[in-house]
Amino acid sequence: MSDKLENEKDKYFPLFIRIAIGFLILAFVFPFIVNGFFADWAKSGTFGDTFGALNAIFSGLALAGVIVTILIQRTELKNQRLELSLQRNEMKETRKEFLLNRTTTLVYNQLDRFEKALMDFSIISADETVHNGNDAIIFLNDNKNTIYIPLDKSEEYAAEMKAAIIKLLKIYIPNQSEIDKFAHSTYTSVEVLKRLI
């Protein structure tokens, strides 16, 4: 990018030199042109007055310098705008990357939290067997009973329902704090992930 800027600046300097040389040639040729139109110097004024036109020539040189300077500044401003635009785009990309990295870190943190909660989760069955982690989840899943309510409420249904509830209570009551702790940890992780998504 800096090489391009140098090339842009270098192309205006030769332009300035050409304009300056053109004005200098005009300054030296001007008296002879005036002499060509007016053969008598007395009519056209004193010879020294013809060089008063040099003021106009040098003013022209100054004007040429201002024009070249304006062209250079215009190019530099265009390049600055382009550079600022590139910087803005780069900042946007950096921000997106930062947010993606932050989100990924939070997701992995929640997954680690869930894995730790699952490893710490243990259930003690009625026969004093300890089930840890995934085995505890499988044990709870295997012991859940879904009792369908029949259309007629018979005594057989009531006895079956009572037996199922007692069995579940024998598992739940001694393990209530473990189940609550695991459920709370899992719920918190899921809520954080839902907010991220």
C-alpha cells in the first residue's frame, strides 16, 4: 500500500516540473513575442516593463504548485478513506472473531460443567448399590414407571399405582439432594446455552 502511495506522489512531481518549465519558456519567449507585435519598444513601453509580466509568470507557477498540491492532497485523502474503510472492516472481522471465540469458550465451559456434574452424580438404590454418572441416569430411567389411567378405576390399578409410587419414593427420598443438585446444575448450563444461542 505504501508503494502505491509513493507512486501516486511521484506521478505529480513530473507534472509540476513540466508546468514550471512551460512557464519559464514562456517567460523567456514573451519579450520576443511582444517585440514581434510591437517593433518599436518606445510604443510598447520600456523594455523593463515587459519583464513585469514575469510577475504573472511566477504567479502562474505558484498557481501550478497549488493545483499540484491539491491533486496530491486529493489522492492522499482518497487513500486515507480507503485505509480507514479497510481498518473498519478489519475491526468488524476482529470483533466477530472475538465474539465467536468468547461464545465457543462459554459453550465449552458449560459442557465441562455438565460433565463434572454428571461425574459427581450418584444414586444409591434400595439394595445399597451405588450408581455413578451415566449409570445413575440409566438406573433412574429404568426405574421410572408410567402408569396409564384406565377408564374404570379399579382396585388393581390403585394397588399398582401405590406400589410404583412407593418404589419411586424409596429411590427419590434418600437421593433427593443429589438429584436436586444435578438438576440445578444441568438447568443452569442449559439456560446459559439458550441465552448464547
